[in-house]
Amino acid sequence: MCDREKNTNVRLSLPAVCIVWQTAMIILFGVFIRYDHESDAHWVEHRKHLNLTDIENDFYFRYPSFQDVHVMIFVGFGFLMTFLKRYSFGGVGFNFLIAAFGLQWALLMQGWFHSLDYTDGKIKIGIENLINADFCVAGCLIAYGALLGKVSPVQLMVLTLFGITLFAVEEFIILSVIHARDAGGSMVIHTFGAYYGLSISWMLYRPNLHQSSGLQVSVYHSDVFAMIGTLFLWMFWPSFNSAICDHGDGQHRAAINTYLCLASTVLTTVAISSLFQKHGKLDMVHIQNATLAGGVAAGTAAEFMLMPYGCLIVGFCCGVISTLGYIFLTPFMEKRLKIQDTCGIHNLHAMPGVIGGIVGAVTAASASVEGGHQAAGLCVALCFGIGGGIIVGAILRLPIWGDPADDNCFDDETYWEVPEEEEESIPTILQYNNHMRNKDIGGTNHQNQPL
Amino acid sequence: MCDREKNTNVRLSLPAVCIVWQTAMIILFGVFIRYDHESDAHWVEHRKHLNLTDIENDFYFRYPSFQDVHVMIFVGFGFLMTFLKRYSFGGVGFNFLIAAFGLQWALLMQGWFHSLDYTDGKIKIGIENLINADFCVAGCLIAYGALLGKVSPVQLMVLTLFGITLFAVEEFIILSVIHARDAGGSMVIHTFGAYYGLSISWMLYRPNLHQSSGLQVSVYHSDVFAMIGTLFLWMFWPSFNSAICDHGDGQHRAAINTYLCLASTVLTTVAISSLFQKHGKLDMVHIQNATLAGGVAAGTAAEFMLMPYGCLIVGFCCGVISTLGYIFLTPFMEKRLKIQDTCGIHNLHAMPGVIGGIVGAVTAASASVEGGHQAAGLCVALCFGIGGGIIVGAILRLPIWGDPADDNCFDDETYWEVPEEEEESIPTILQYNNHMRNKDIGGTNHQNQPL
Amino acid sequence: MCDREKNTNVRLSLPAVCIVWQTAMIILFGVFIRYDHESDAHWVEHRKHLNLTDIENDFYFRYPSFQDVHVMIFVGFGFLMTFLKRYSFGGVGFNFLIAAFGLQWALLMQGWFHSLDYTDGKIKIGIENLINADFCVAGCLIAYGALLGKVSPVQLMVLTLFGITLFAVEEFIILSVIHARDAGGSMVIHTFGAYYGLSISWMLYRPNLHQSSGLQVSVYHSDVFAMIGTLFLWMFWPSFNSAICDHGDGQHRAAINTYLCLASTVLTTVAISSLFQKHGKLDMVHIQNATLAGGVAAGTAAEFMLMPYGCLIVGFCCGVISTLGYIFLTPFMEKRLKIQDTCGIHNLHAMPGVIGGIVGAVTAASASVEGGHQAAGLCVALCFGIGGGIIVGAILRLPIWGDPADDNCFDDETYWEVPEEEEESIPTILQYNNHMRNKDIGGTNHQNQPL
């Protein structure tokens, strides 16, 4: 499969997929999607009927959190993936593309399962649907993290189409059949998304990826760009985990729990990063990624009475485990398990997601009897992630998607018009060399030589 | 006009304009501006009188949206204009300056028209006035997009002074005389702002601008910076279009409509960008700009019952039209119409703005009888933009404003202290060359040569 | 002290501090910290008891402001400190570390003073505690600004531990003993934090810092990164100053006042920056920093009836004073007072903070009798800042903290794994030089030479 000639020209396939799928969205939205009680012009009557004031429209409970989640999806995930030297366009740009497509498909898929009004067969959407659509997209963006730089935008669209579909089914089983709870999606979003991506990466294993290793590195400013992503994810994670919690103390507690969990993670990440590097120097990869693990793990139990110290403990463990994962597990997985994980999503999403699921099960078990439901939910997420990833990976191996050759990965040149580099030093060099040569061969000594 | 010696020293004019105008603002604010019922210390009585709770203060309905709009104005517009190789300081910095001035003047101008308390002759301001001031500023920032890199900060201040003034009059006519509706400002903000800027650019046509063409390009990291602007505009546009809508379902629906419109635009932008480039490679200019066209077009009809599928259709069309505009129309306008449009605001604001106005008229017409009012509003916006731009352009042609010469455009050196470049490779080269020369002329072969 | 061999290896000390202190946090949180009425599962009963609706949970009054403050702390302060050529990792990364630690310690320290429930000896936390913790952290981040590039992460942790402790005591005295008001923290946060940092810097004076002067400069893109910090601070400062104000008109007015103050500052900053530079060119340092001075000065009086024109006057003065400070005072302080202030916090936080304290005292005095209390509060902030800074500075002079040598400051290499630079031009140069040499010594003239 690696020997075939690679054609990375997506001039027909990418426009075709975008136009046809967007048209399909329009038709399906036309048939199925309408405003719900709170976003429809009948709100005034509805409000009076329920004796509510305007401020009790769900919009005001959730819109600030929604916007924070939206920032996480587009700037957070997008900029976190700009860290590669020459794949910043692909990182932030393809993230943008697949998120914009995914949220439309998610509104439909999740709508059919959760928001279908059986009186008229329509999906009724409001602000909570928008948040859930962003959540659903997050699963696919996590999967993209494992594949960053190694797939074509067409493959990413396919990954998203199937990913959203699988997500909606998995979510329905976990939340509505098993009745597990997962407000911040440790299981539903992170565990599923990470194993989905890792399984696809395993299916698309590239034995000669080392041929691109010169580009699988960061440069100084690309690392700073990635910190924009890290920080917006870190700061807004309390909104992510609280966005669809119950009004009142539910949202309030979820935000506090996540805030504490994340704070604790930063310290242990720094500790482990320094401890395992020569001379105690910090590694930007750890700071960019492992500091977020606490937010992932706080997801399931976010609105539970986890207690502030409990959050700190969870965050403490996640920082340690995630950073150790970057140091030891990622190289091991690439070498032994043949799983190439560009962004290290196994350390940032898979392990903390499973931890979050377990924390949720334990907390729930200690409070009531539904601990088993939580554990069952975690298993479903794992199965859908791995199983779905293998199937979708097999589809993505077909030689029709325009993916790059092994020596052509992590390079924006493949799918983007990349601007010429600043070559300011080149003319200087030329002039200098001319000058030197002239001297060597007896040329005149120019007075106002540059340099 | 192009042959005259250009003096770009603004050491007297820029401080003078800033200090004098800011002093004028203080005096006018002292005479005219006071807090309104909801921001004044009398709120408690007012609240009790109307039997409201504190949370029903307009602040809580609109402050999150206001902050999102604020981010769009300063980070969104500012960073969108950092894409040029050597004009990032001017892009984000002058944007900052004129927005900070413009919002003060807008509070006065819009206040006189809309918030004047006739009992005491004072303008009473609250959170909604702040949002409207930011909106008003947006018109001038759009105009700046056409002129980016070709004007002095003093010219920009003049552009803003007149732009805000024209905006306030135009807005009053459209909203309060004609009684058209335009919650997100497709007509009032985008159509007006774009044609205002394009007309000025036409008046300031530079036949020899090609002399600066080496700087009218991006570099890799400046394109990534611009994506920060793009994404914050894209993500927060739902807040922009819903910020001053009616409480309750109005704000809720406007946010949903805009969110959907924008999602759809991304896919068609990608499709057209890929389809019209050699090898199907995406062009960052399109991704940075045309993806936003749906937000512009959703403005007028944002709170109408546009229906989710209707939003997707509008977004679909805008992505196509805007991207085609960048490919075909911008070069045509520069060559044939002598309109030099640095950021392509014709494609991002002018055309989508007009589309938004038409969508508003059609939606309104299908719902009631005020479709004609909407169409009239669109015409007023066009007239004010073009007419105002020609007059202000004539003023800006006066040879007193310190604008750069044709071979000196798009260069931060003109108005900024620019740091020395990293010249890390230069010493290496010097040493290397010395080494080579030594070898050539029989020098000793140093052991630990760098490189 | 400067002659001793410097060991910057923090491989044991940094992990030890992080792990031990984080463990201490977990224990103290376990003993002391619980949810408050509004974030606890008993909210439903509490709400019914007080006849409130869910939306009147304090969460909805303050969460949007909290998130804005959170962005200021992590992205605002963090990116403002990325302006140095080779200290962007340290700027944003150490900011991240000490803020994440500081907010935990602040929840405890402030909790003991302000949120201790005497019935059970527990600190009860809700959203307002989170905001206050972020505020408390801000004081230490301001202090970091003076020391940027010259201290080790271990020193920063120590600075934060003591800084938070001092802050909590100082805040308790000012707000609860003296009963001064300081909603936006001009005195409590900015004056204290700035003098704390300046005193430490004075204690850690480096006479040979000029040896690192080659790195105490910015490059083009690091200045653009810093503008991200500037703008997020500038935009969200209205949230900072209003976050813990009274519900209703208090928050509303504080936001308006700060918004106006900051707008005015931008214009005078630009004016002074241009006026005092050769050729009237703007200096990025001023735009990045002095534009924020108005927000600092609006802190104390934010919720007072300062009147819109009063805000503009305060902003006007702060822009002038702060910019003049950067031009004249910072070099003077370094040369004569032996205070090296990397970010110029004296101009951005110290002077505007004192101005804010005075504005608060005058405004309060004109309204009632508590003007003297405000003045006393300002003195307490100054004393704690200077006194605390001298003591902590003495501790930080101990030769055990791993700080860099004078010729090794402002360099991320010391504490970070820094990626290799892009050396794309080097191969070209090599090839070119080979080509030239071949020519010189009679080599063949290759046809398709690169370059």
C-alpha cells in the first residue's frame, strides 16, 4: 500500500464531498429541523403559560457556556494542532472544516435520538442542541489529533461523517438506554473519540513515516501558537463540563470541580516533565497537552458531589499519568503496537477519559447504586471507539482519498497554497558572497557593502 | 499626486489629533452623557417600581454578547488584518486606535439619535449603547480593510470621525425613519462600511502600488495570526447578530440562525477554493475571509423565522459567491475599476451585506408587508456608503495626512519602531564563508567550525 | 553574589516543590474546603427557602465575568509576557504554572479570612471565591512582570506562595478592617502586586544584566503575540472590575466605567508614544502596555458614580503618565534606583494603581465621609507591597533556587527544551557556497543550481 503512487490532488473529491454533503444537509434540515419552544416565536405564549420571565429562557442559562465551548472547539482544538513546524494551516484549517460540517450532521443525528417531537416528526432545536453538537464534534477532533498530518481533508470528512454517526448511537445507548450520566463526556466524548482515532491510526499505520520525521517537529513560534489552543481549552473546560448540567447548583458545582481538577494537573505535569528530562528542562509538548488531562477526567463526575479535595486528587493523578504517557507510552505504542499518535491523544484523552469514567463509577457507587451503569457506559464507549475505528480505518485505506505519501506527511504544501518564505537573508548572502569572491579573485573592494 | 514628496512623519499630526479629539470627547461626555436607569444608582428604586429582580437588569441579558462583540472588534478585526508579512503592527494596532476613538464618538452620535432623554437633554447609556457603539465602529473597521497598508493613522482617524457620523445618520434613517429591521447590521454595518471603504479606496487609487507588491503578501506565521482573527469573528458572530435582539426567543433564534449560516459557509468556501486552484490546493485568503460571509448575510434576518434550512441555504450561497469574488472580482476591480481592496472587503462585507439585505426583505415580505421598507433601507445604506466614501476620500486626498508613497505601502517601518530581525544565521554564514575563503586561499582547516 | 557559579538545573527542586505543595493543597482542601449554599446539592432547598428561581443562583450573575477574568489571568498576562525574542515559553508557561498553584492557595488563604463558616470550621466556596482567587493570583503575576526572564520557576513558586499570603492579609485589612472599597483592586491587586515585584527586583538587582541585553528585545512576531495578551486584557477589563460588584446596577456601572476609561487611555498612549519618538513612530511597548493603564486606575472607583466623563479623564491621564513612565522612568529606575523592571510594571500597574486609589478616595470623599478609609487602604497596600517584597526578595537571594546567571537571562534554553530553529536557508547557502567555490577553483558550472 505504501508503494503505490500517491495522488494528493483533491481538486475534484474535496469540492464534491463538500458541495454534495452540504446540499444533503440543507435537504435534511428542511425536512426535519425546526426551532424549539424557547427559540420559536411562540416563546411568549409558552413563557406565559409556564409563568416564566424572559431571563428564564434556557438561552440565558447556557449561552455563555456555549460560546466558551465553541471557542474550545475552533480555537482550542484548532490551535493546539498548530504546533508542527509546517502543518499549522492543516491543523487549524481542517479542524475548522470538519467541525463546521460535523456540527450540522450532529444536530441531525443527535436530534433524531434525543429531540424528535413525535407529534410532527420534527427535530426541535435550541441552545442545548448547539452545545451537544459541538460536543459531538469534539469526539471527531480528538480522533483527528492522532492522524494529524497523515490524512487528506477528504479522509477527515469521511472520518467525521462516520464519527458523528457512531457518537450519536453510542451516546444514546450510554445516556438513554443504560442511563449512565456523563455531563462532561469523559466516556462519551473523550474515551470514544480517542479510541476511534487510535484505531484508525492503527489501521493506517505508516511503516516509513520516519521519512517525514524532519517535519514532525515544532519550531519556536509554532509552539507558542499551540499554547493559545492549550490555554483556551484549559480556561474554558469548566464551561465544557458544566454546559449541559442541571440549572443552578449542577452547573455551578461542575464549573468549580473542573476548575480545581485542572489547576492541580498543571503542577504535576510540570513536576513530571522536569523530573524526566535531562537537566530538568520542561518539554512544551507536556505543558501543551498533559495540563488538560484533568479536565477530561473531571467530565463524568463534574456535577457529582466530588468534593474540592477529590477534584485535586483526580487532577494530581491525571497530570502524572498523562505526562508519563507522553514520555514512555507514545514511543512504545508507535514502535510495538504500530499506533502512530501525532498529538498524543492516548495520553490526553484516552487514559484520562477512562480515569474519568472510573471516577464517575466510583463516585456514583458511593452515592447510590448506579455505579454499575457508569461502568457499563465506559465499556460501550470503548467498544464503539475501537470497533468503529477499525471499520472506518478500513474504509480510509482505500486508495481513493488523496492521502499523502510517507515522505510527504506533516507538510502543508500538500493541500495548501503556502506563501513564499521570507528570504531576506538570501540577497544579503548573495551580495556577501559576491563580495568575497571578488576579493578572492582580485575584485575591487566595494565601500558600502551590505552586512 | 503620486509624484509629490511624501512625508510620512506624523509626530505632530497624530498626537495633535489624538489629544484634541480626546479632549473634545471629555467635554461632550461631560455635557451630554449620563448613566441610564439600569446602570444608575437609582436602579434599586426603578427595579422595585417595575417589580423586577436584579437578574432582569438588561446587563445580564446582554453582557455576555457584548463581550463577544468586543472580542470581534478588537481581536477579530484586528488579527484578521495581521495577515500581511510586514503590516501586522499596523493591522492590529491601528485597528485598536480607531476602534477606541470610534466607540466614544459613536456613543455620542448614536446617543443623540436614539438615547436622548428629552426631560434633561442628556444621553442615558447602558449596556445596549456599548454594543451599538461597537457595531458602529465595525463599519469603520470594515472600511479600513480596503485601505490596509495604504493610509496613515491620521487618515484613519479622519475616516473614523466621518464614518461614525455618517453611520449614525444612516442608521437613524434606516431604523427609525424607514422602520426597517437590521439586528445584525447586514445593511447598516456591512453594506455601508464596505462601500464607504471601497469608495475611499477608489478616490485614493494608487496607480503605482505594484511598487509595494513585494510586501503585499503573507508569510506562514502571519497567516496563522490572521486565523485567530477569523476564528474569533466566526465563533462570536452569533453573539454579534443576537446582541441587540429582543429578550428571549429573539436573541435565542438569532444565535441559532447565525451559527447555522456560518457552518454552511465554511463547506462551500472550501469547495470553491479547492476547485479553482491548481492541484486543488486551498488558499488561506479564502479560508480566512470567505468563511465569514454567512455571518454578514445572516445579519438582517437573524431574528426572523428564517428556519434552519433557510440559514444553511444563505450560508451555502455566500461561501460560493464570496470565494468567487476573491478569485475573480478583486483582480478585476483593481484593474478595471481602479478600486484597490487590500482585504477583499467587497467579497466579505459588500456582497454578503447586500445579500443579507435582500434576504431580509424577502423574509419580511413573505411574513408581512414591510419587505419594501427593508429594500429601501438597503438603498439608503448603499447611498450613504458610496456618497460618504467619495466625499471623505476627497478629503483624504489632501496632501497633509502623512500617507505613505506607493513604494512604501504595507510596511510597518513607516509608522512603527520595528524590532531588528533575528539574524541568527548571519554570523554562521559569515563564519562559514570565512572558513571557505580560508580554504580557497590556503587557510588552515579549523577543527571545530560551526555549521 | 554574581560571581558564584550558577546552577540552573531545577530537576529536583522544581518537581519537589510542585509535588509537595500540591499534596499539601489536597490535604488542606480535604480539611477545610466545601461547596457553599449555591454550589451544593442543597441549593434546591436553599432556593425554595429564599423564594428564588434557579437563574438567581450567583453563578448566573458572575460566571461570564469569571470566565473573562480567567482569560485575562492565563491568556492576558501570559501572552503579554511573550514579547521577548527568546522568552515566550517562560512568559506564558511560568505564568500558567504559578497561576495554577496560586489560585489553590488563594482559595485557602482568602477562604480563612472571608468565607469561613464558623458553625463547622469549613471554608464554603462558590463562583465568587473563584473570581477572588484569580484576582489574588493577578497580584503575583504582576510581580512576575518585573522579574521576567531573570528568575527560576522555583523562585516564582516561592514568590507566589508568599505573595498570595501577603495579599490575603493585606486584602483583609483593607476591605474588612479599614472597610475601604476596591472592587477592581487598584490598591489591593495592582498597587500591592507592583510594589511587591519591584521590591523583589530591587533585592535581586543584577549589575551585569547588560550581558543579556541581546535577548532583552522583541522580534516582529513576538510583538504580535504580545498583542494577544494586551487585547484580551483590554477587552475583558470591564469584566475584571465588575466581576464582584453588587448585582444589578453595580456590575452594570463598573463595566461601563472601565470600558470608557480604557478607550480614552488608548488615544493618549498613542499620542505620547508618537510625540516622543524620532519621526513620530509608535513604539509597540507602549501600545502593548500603557493602553491598559486606564483599566488599572478604574479599579477602585469602578462601581462608584464616577460619571462617564470622569472615566474619560482618568483614562486620559493614565495613558499620558504610563507612556511617559516607559520613556523616562523605567531607564531612570534601572540606572539610579537599581530596579530592573522587565515589563515596566511600574508604569502599567504601580502608578495607575496609586492613581486609582486616589481617584477612589476623592470620589468617595465627595460622596460621603469614607475618603480617609480609602487613603488608608492605599497606604496599607503600599506597605505590604514594599515590605513584603523586601523580605521575599531576601529569601530569593539565597543561592539555592536555580536562577540564571547575568549573561543567561531572558533565554528559554535555561529551563525549556527549545526546538531547533528552522534552518531552511542553510542548505541553500551551503550549496551556493559550494557552487561559488567550484567556480573559483575551476569547478564545473552546474546547470540547475539551487537558488
